[in-house]
Amino acid sequence: MSVSMDGSLNNPKSASTRRVEKVEGSHQFKIMGYSVEKYNEKGTFHESATFSVGGYGWSILYYPNGEMKTEDGYTSIFISLKSETEVTEHVKAQPSFVILNNGNQLLEKRTTPVYTFTSGKKNIGYGFPTFLKKSAFELGLKDDCLVISCSVTVFKTFPVEPDFPLVVPPPIGIKQLSHLLEDGYGADVTFEVNGQTFNAHMCILAMRSKVFRAQFFGPLKEKSGAIIKIEDIEAPVFKSLLDFTYSETIPEFEEINESEKKHNLAQHLLVAADRYDLERLKIICENILYGSINKSNVVSLLLLAERNNCIHLKAACLKLLASPEILGKVVETGQLQSSISVLNTVQEVKQVKLPVQQFNWLDWFIRWKSQRLQKIEGQEDRAKDS
């Protein structure tokens, strides 16, 4: 499992879909008195009423003696895209023509390839200049009536649409806030950390952290322009904390290639995030530390999780320690004897849902070590008092 700088999993974050639908429709065009129409001049055509398929208007063009360039003796049939607006449209469709007699007996059927029609274009449409020889169907006509049935399949293409969840662009304001931190414009508070100073803005820090809010605007608030000394936090760590407070990013995590250095920075930042109640930063650090838990650092991370109330990181450490093999190796190194201050209550171990045998062993061991550590700490406190 890989974790990105902002604590989220590295999975694809966006997708899009191209959608094409087929819409079908048909229209019948009856030619009554065919024997009269067949004597029309070549190039003469008859147009059906306009019919709608796929949201577009269409009409059938029938040339009894063929269009002008057609070989003699043939009838021509086309379909035309009608446009009710001046806007040129491009429509992909596939027409199919059927000639029937008045008794609905099939005389001929032909289908064109898919074609892109252009509305407003002055042409005779699209279809078959030599659809059928007249002599091939005239004998089959009934009641001197010719029926032309046209079926149209329209392929409607919709614009490419993003799929949900949509990718949310970064807030513009965040970038502006980071610029404020960089140039110090309007800063009204200065922090001194191990000899280094950092200028910041009370309102921004108070907006992001309840701790800063109480410090700047509570009963014991600091004066504007005051210099606040920060102890127990290293200067680079405090700078990273300020960067995150202003920009929601931690540039140092992107710049550090060595996993050990990133692990160490995450530990220190987690402590600082807990101190200033920056929950999102704390979770990001937990995710990074979770990805690096091993038998060498599990005890120190368990102690870190306990002191800073990281229940999920603590649970992950306990699950690793629940393995008799791992716990045995940890005991051999002496880490537990020197480091574990353990849990607030042993009942929290039960929430990890360990197997009964492992829980009994770990439960007993934690109780014993906790009592020993409390006894040692008590002796050290009495020695200091004396």
C-alpha cells in the first residue's frame, strides 16, 4: 500500500465516459397512381412529409425515372436531413429503404453504410441513384400503388462527461495563504524556535487550530506583535507545521527521498500536530508511520501512539506485537523494558480483537511491565524531591 503526501491512497482519481446511443424510427411514403408518375422527366422527384428520428427532421426523395446522372431505366431513392435552423449540424445515421406493393409484399430492400449528413447542404440527399430497375418491380405493384418504407438509425454522440467522483480543484485561497507566509505581508506574530524566527498571522493560525485560537484570543491572549518562544519542537518541524497550516501541504515530504528521514519527520510532526490540535496533519503522519511499522520500531511507535492518542496507529502496533515470534524478538532486544509506558487501560488491548492465546500472553506482559515502570518512575521522582 502506497500513501501520497496528503495521506490518501495512490489510486486513479478521475475518469470520463463517451456515450453513443442509437435512435431508430421509420416512415412510409405512398405513391398512388404510379403508372402516371413514371412518365415524369428524368430528375423529377417527389418528397415525403418531414418525419422526426433522433430529434432531427428527415424526408424521403423519390425519383421515378432516376436523378439526372442515373442510368436510364432505374428509379432513385434518397433521404435528406432537414434543418429548421441556420446552424449547420453533422448527424451520423444509417438509412434503410424497402419497396412494397400496396399489399405489403416486399419487392426490394437495401441498406446504406453509416453516413454523416450535413444540414443545410444543397444536395439531393444520400441513398441509391440506381436503387432498382423499374421493370423489376412494376409487375408486382398492386392497385397502381408503390410504398417506400424508410427506416433510419441515428447515432447520437454525447459530449465526453467526467465520471463521479469529480476531481475537485484545489482551493484558490490556499495558494494565496501560502504566499502570505512566504513574504510575511501583514504578519502580526513572531515565533522564536531554537534561535530561528518565523512570522505568521494570528487570524489564520486561530482559524486552523483551537490551541492557537485560545493562545491569541483567549483570556490570556498574547499581544499583537509579540514574540512567542516555542520549546520542545525543532525549528524545521515547526516550519513544516506552519507550511501545512497555511497550504494544507508538507513540501518536506515531497523533497525527502529517504524513507528513514521521512519517518523521523512524520514522528516529530505528529507530536506537534497533536499539541496544536491539527487533526488532518496528524492523520497524514499516522498514515506515513503505519506504512513503515516493523519489529525494529514497533515499540517506539506504540509509545508514540499512546502518548498522542493515535488509536489506529496503536492498534496496528498491537497487532504486530500480538505475534509470539515478533514479540519474542522485541523482548530479546530489551525495547519493552526501557520504552513501554503502555496503555491507559488493558481493556484497550481487547479492542484489537486478538486471538485468546495471544491476548492472554500480551495482557499479562503489559500488566507486568506497566507495574514495573510505574515503580521505577516513582523511585526516580522521590530521588529528585530529596
